[in-house]
Amino acid sequence: MAEKTGACMCGAVRFTARDVLRQYGACHCEMCRRWAGGTYFGFRVDAAAIDWTGEVQIRTIQSSTWAERAWCGRCGSALYYRPVGDDAPDAGTLTVSLGLLDDIADMRPSVELFSDCRAPGLTLDVDGPRMTRAEVFQQFGIPEGSDG
């Protein structure tokens, strides 16, 4: 595990994250595509293990019944995805945008979500599972027909 630092595009929001695994995931769900402009790449970290500066600039929206997304109110950079509710899958964690990291050289892809929704022509070298929409919904108990 490592300590990682990062910032939004304009630098108004910065963070230091502790105990970061050197792996990230890729999500191709419709919501992530709309939010990130394509595949969303993010790394998971315990919410208590990340310290933010510039929090006054962080904006959030509840993007589905089980999650919220955050961005910088000044430059619009996507910051993180967070499950909401105490019984939500992965409650207490954030999936922080990989592109915010100051250094990504040691990070490796470990999971691909909504792999059946991937953009045509895109291939990823993932060291772990590739989960379809149905598999993601089943694993996390999300009702079929919901957005990602």
C-alpha cells in the first residue's frame, strides 16, 4: 500500500490518501460514461484514509439510489464516486478518479465493470475480473433496470 497525492485540474481541491492499493478499476456503465466522458478509471480508498484541502469547492449529486458523485465546483474535474447509505455495498469507501493522482506509474488495472457496455474498439489489459452489467447488479444487489 502507498500514500498518494493528487488534485483537480485547477488545484482548488487537493488530497492525500493513505493505504492506497496500487490498483484501479474501470467502469463502462452509462452513468460513468456520462460523468467522465468515457470509461471511468478510479481507485478505492477508505473515506477515513483521505484528507482533503479545498473542500469548500467540492460539489456532489446523488446520481443513483445507492451512490453520489463529486466534482470540483471551480474546474469541473470528477473527484470521486461514493456509495450512500450504511447498508450500501462498499459503504465507507470512495472511488477516486485515477487521473487526479500526481503519480500513476505504479498503478495497475485490477477490475473492469460493465465490460459488456465497453466502447467499441476499446480493450483493457486487466489483471482481474471482467464483470458484465448483470454480474455487477447481482453482486451488489442492485435492481435490474437501474443506472450504473
